[in-house]
Amino acid sequence: MNFHLSIYIKNFFVTLFWFILIFSVGLSVYAFYMKETEIAGFYFKNPVFDFVYSIPLWVYIIICFTFSSLLSAFIFVELSLYNSIQRERFNNLNLTYNRFFNYVLTNYFLNDIYKKKEFRRFFFKRIKPFLKNRIQLLSFFESYLKIQETLSIDLSYDFKLLVKYLKLTHKIESFIYNKNFDDKILAMKIISYLRLRTYNKQILKFAQSNNFALRTEAYASLIRLMETDEHLLNLIGAKYNLSLLDVNIIVNAILKNNKMNINYHALIFSENMNQTMIGLLLAKYRYKKDTTNLKLIKNYLGNSNLILNRIAWDTALTIVPEDDMIDLIIAHFKNEIDDIKILILQKSKNIASKRYIHFIQEIIHQQPLLIKIEALRIIFENDFDLLATFANSKDKEIEKAYNEVSSIYI
Amino acid sequence: MEKLNQILNSFFLIYGSLLFLSYVFIAILSSIDLSFYVKKSKHFRFNSIKEYKILPSISIIAPAYNEEASIIENIRSLLSLEYPKLEVIVVNDGSIDNSLQKVIDYYRLIKVDYAFNQTIDTANVRGIYKSTNAAYSNLIYVDKENGGKADALNAGINIARSDLFLAIDVDCIIENDAILRMVKPFLEETKIKVIAAGGVVRVANSCEIKDGRIVNVNYPKNIWAKFQVLEYFRAFTLGRMAWSRINGLLIISGAFGLFDRKLALAVDGYDKSTVGEDFELVVQMRKHMHTVEKQKYKVAFIPDPLCWTEVPSKIRILKNQRNRWTRGSIDTVLKHKDVFLNPKYGKMGLISFPYWVLFEWLAPIIETIGFIYFSLMLIFASINFQIFFILLLFVFSFSLFFSSYAVFYETLVFNRYKGYKFLFSVLFIAIAEMIIYHPLNVYFALLGNYTFFVKKNKNGWGKMTRTAFDDKSKKTKNGKLVN
């Protein structure tokens, strides 16, 4: 409550300052234009009225702007000085507290001694005096996040005990309801790593926000909070299109959340392309042994969405057995764009089948330079004698590609 | 005569009012964008980008001319930049010093038949080198005949095989996580294609540098560099940020910019016939998006100080640089005059390009005419002295306000220059700028116009001397490849 109150009081004074400043400037502009003014019993006789009276109104406005500019310049210089000192102080304190909390929290999480109740209580008591102001709290939470994101083990149980004992839950709450979205992002991260499910509704609200930074973190937080799919991913990307950043963050959050069981079949099947992308990436990175969805994945080969097409190929070539891979490539290769052809060749460079090499030999002449290079690399890897037959090719590009392959890869 | 006076007075009043109004808008827009950027990045770990599953590949293209003194360090610094899919292409633009041999020896390079298409016409590439040391496998060293910076960059674009390319000056100091920050806008957009991204360039003069990294940021000792620090604050922190907010950014610094490679190839890369090749490329790419691809696009800007460069510390060098910038600007404006107030080109045609013409190119000319006009009026006593001085005072006070606002944001958001000494010094510089640096800049811009229109010298680079960052050696750059 005190934390809330201090934020409100601070905001009130900041708003009051700006209000008084703007009001004073407005009042001055008015007062200096009049011969005399009486406001709330205060009588003001304009000493420069004769001058103001003698100049046109537009010149008076320019004079007011001049004074405002000078006043603003003065305020900004003062604020710069204040910022500079404050930031220096903040940075130094932040650095000190970060080091301190990194050290003590790492120790607390990893040292077996703190599994014992009495040592734990002792630790809690020792750390409590260092969690009084905002800088300390931010450093404390940031340190926890840093440690949690670095280590693959789940530290939520230990940190929850700490938060409970130190009565910090309401502080996390104050972050999530704060008007600043950077605080909301921090709160979502902490809440999701601590698996505190009481704030799901608020985070779901953020997931529908038009602020993409807030939205992206809300997606990742929701994923960390879920243990089962619960069709969560059908919600993600339903209202707003997902960016590549969203897709990456979501996929990484799922991959790190080992508990979460994803209905990735539904994702691949989704009409929403972004959800399909997530499904395909999960198929590649998490469910690579599961070939039941291969038929579905193949449907996306040659898709007009270039990124989706690329991911589909990448996934398909990761999970498909080698024999099927050759059939797949032979069937689609000619219709694909150059970038995809390069990807296909790079992903299939270990195929030693004669049938595949024969196919490569067939298509090589019609392809642009970069594809020729990749094709010759495959031949180089598998059939050195065959590569030598390209040495005297009259095709300039094949000559170039041959020279590169023989020059670099040998 | 009186009628003419009235017309001229009204013209200068309207022009001045529009100019000041535009500055107010710039201040407001940049504040909004900066505030959003800071908040969204505060708890974002840029390092996590390295773990992403879908990332564009990036080629750094660094043209180098006679960089013998620092080339080894510069390449090492580029190779240490953090990004998972990165290749570094250093283009030796026909250096006449021993830099080629030095790089070959140090990085154990051998000449290879690296295949590439000459999609953009460039000077002859004499050889491409790769390292036999696996640790430098992503380094490609290109040796070509001298053709200028634009030509070297074009050679790099031809050779690059990545989705994006980062054009940089080889002697710039790049922050370690610069690429991770620069690539983020390319990942963030949902419906809009990001075609390029620029970053803030800061002044490295007097900064402490160790192993190719800035370890201590110092305010320059040299007065001309001091002026430029303030100028860069206003231009990057406020100006470019504001233009980026409304997607009207027309220029990305040649020292540091990330571009879509295929798009750059589609517009034939950098224009070798101009000295403002960075400005020209962005305009070309934007035009291409409007006329050929007809797709929504964005030129993004990152307010983080990611690149540090040495600025001219001698007035002669500064004169050459500003002269060249002016000529480059005029050349591009005239080449693309069809964009001016053309709704076909969206915001570029209706807002940013006309702004550039009126308030970047023509401003020094109009200012000079105004100065002469009002001076004559003063001499002939045809002007109200009181009003004249009130207006002059307003111009000075507004200028002071704008500079202090830029400094305020710098300290609020980045605070790279620290302490009250810096603030008092920069305040003094902001005042001195109005009477020393600004008139000089106007004069240099006029010289640029004169060189372009009267001397017909459109693409001469002049001479530029740079002091090596560590002050251990001095190097001279002649001819085409500078800054």
C-alpha cells in the first residue's frame, strides 16, 4: 500500500508542478498584456504596459514565446543536471545492488544449506533490510529474472518462499497495475516465472493490447504459466497478427517450458498463418520424432507466404526420412524460388543416394549461380569423380561454382 | 518598393514560423517515440535474439581505403560483433598502402575463387580472400581497384549472400550488441516490410578506446568536435527519431545502416555518381517500394548510440565535409524532383521530401538572403529596430531551447556524457554555436551550392585527414573513400 501511495504522491506532485508552471506562464501572458489585474485579491500593476501597448499583438506573442523558450531552456538544463546526477547515482546503486542480489540469490538458489528451514529463515531476515526502496526492489527482481533465464532449472519454489516471507506479492501487484508498461512487462515476467496464476486475467488482457511490446511479453508469460495447452495458442495471434519477434519469443518460451504439452497438430492445421508457423517450428524443434503430421506439413510446401514456405521446408526436411526426402525434393524443387532451393540443397547435403545425385546433375544447368554452388557442394561431398567432370564446363556459372567449391571446400 | 518590402517581410515571417513549428513537431514526435522505445526495451534481453529460430542473415560490408594503421583491429572488432548469422565483408578499395598484405598475413588469408554475380557494375575485383583459420571462417576480404566508397559498397553487395547488409565505415567503433538491436525492427513489424534501419552515430573524438571498444565516453576537447556533439544530439536523438515516428526518414547514415539486400540490388545499389550515396540509396529504395513493389514499408531508426565515429576537428576538414554533404543533398534532390509534392510517393512525396528541399537544402540560401535583406533594411533604417531585435532574440532563445531539449533527452535516456562540467560546457557551446558554428555551417552550405551549380563539381570528395583513435598514428585519406 505504501508503495502504491508513494507512486500516487510522486505522480501528483509531478502533475502539480507542470500545472503550476503552465498556469503561471498563462497568467503572466495575460497579466503583462493588461494595464492592471486583480486575481483573488492580489492586485498587479503592469510595469511594462506602455511598452506592450506600443507594440502589435503578434510582437507581444513573439516576446512571450521568447520568454517561454528561455524559461524552457533553463528548466531543461536544470533537469539535465538533475537527470545526470540522479542517473549516475541510480546506475551506481543499481550496479551495486545487482551484484549483491546476483550473488546472494545465486547462493540461495544453489546452495543446499538453504534447504534447511533455519538457514533459510536466517537468510530471509538478512536480506529484508535491503528491500525497501524501488531501486532495491527492481534490482532484486531483475537479478532473479537474470538467474532464472540463465539456468534451466525451475527456481520458482524457492523464490516464492522468499517473496512470501518478505511480503513482496503486493509489490509485484503494484508493478502489474502500474501505468508504465515497462513495469507491467517486468511484473509479467516475474509472475510467469513464479507460476502465480492469480493474474492470468490481467495478463490475458495485456495479450489483447495494441501495444506490441506488452502483447509479446504477455504471450510469453501465458505460455510459461500454462502446464497444459488449454487451447491457449488459438488465442495467440487471433486478434493481432504475430510478428516474427512474437513467433520467435513464443516458440522459445514453449521450448523452455518443458512441462507444457502443446496441441501442435491444431496449430499446424490453423488457418492463421502465424499459428501455423509456430506449429511448424514446434514440429521441427520439439516433436521431430513425430511424423504423423508430415502430411499436413507437406501441404505448406510452396506456400505463397515466403516465411511460412521456408519454415515448412525446413521442418519437413528435418523430420522426413531420407528416402521420402528425395521424393519430396524431386516433386517440388523446380517450382520453388531460389532462396528455398538453396535451403533445400543445404539441408540435403548429406544424402548419398545415387538417385539424388543424378537429380542434382540434371537440374544444375538451369539454376542460377548460388544454387549451382550448393548443388556442386553436394556432388563434392558424395562423388568426387563426378565433380571433376564439371571442371571443363563451358557454362560460365558452372565454371565459377566449380572453382569456388574446389577452391574453398577442398 | 514598400509593396516589395511587405512581400519579403511576410515571406520571411511565414518561412520562419513554419521552420520553428516544424522543430516543435520534431521535439514532440521524438519525445513520444523515445519514451516508447525506452520502455519497450527496458526489460528486453537483446542477447536472447541469438537464440531465435527465424532470423535474417546479415553481411557487414566495410569499405576500407589506406587503413593500414588500424585495419587489423577494425576487422577483429567487426568479427567480435554478436549475431548468429553473420558474415564480414571487408572491401579493400584499391588501397595504396600495405593494408592488403597486413590483413593476409594476420588473418592467414588465401585467395579463393569465390563466385558472385556482377549484378551491380563495379570496378574490377582483383581477388577474394578467405581465412584458413576456422575461427575467421565468416570473414571475406575483397581486393578491388579503386572506385570510391559507393563502388566498394556495391562490390560488397554483389558478393554478400545474406538477407540484409550492414553498411559501415571500417574505422567506426560499433557497440557489441549493435546488430542485435538493429535487427529487432525487422522482426517486430507484422504487416509492414522494414526496408532499412539506421542507428545513432556519436562522436568518438577524445573517447577512451580499448580493443576496438569505447571504454570511457569523454566530451571532446576540440571546439569543432564539441559543436558537432550537440549537432549530432539534435540530428539523431530528435530529428531522425521524429522522422522515423511518421515513417518519413530519408537518410540513414553512411557510417552505419542496415538494408534489405535484395531491394538494394533491385535499385542497382549505391549511386556512384553522387557524393550523397547514403541519402540517394534510401530515396531510391523508397521509390522502388512505391512504384514497383507497391507494398507498405518502413525505414526504422534506433535511438541507442550504436556507432562511434571520429568527426572533423579542423575547420578545413569540416568545410570539405559540409560542402560534400550539401552537394550530395542537392544532387539527390534534383535527381528525384518528381517526388516533390507527388502524392504517389505518400509521406515521402508530401512531407519529408518537401521538408528536405525547403528546410535542409534551401534554408541556408534563404537565411543568407534574409540576413542581407535585413542588414540593408537596418542600414537604410527602413525597419523597426525594436521589432528586429525582438525577432532576433526569439530566434536565439528558440535555438537555445531546442539544443537544451536535445541535451535533456540525451541525459534522460542515455546519459553517456556525464557530470555538470559537460552540461555547463554544452550550454556554453549551445550559445556559442549561434554566433560561430551556425553561420559557418551556412557558409559551408552556400559553398556547396556554389561548387555544385557554378563550378559544376558534383562528386569530388576533397581531402580528409583523420587521427587514429588511439592517437598513436595519423593517417591521411585522399580521393574518394572517406567518411
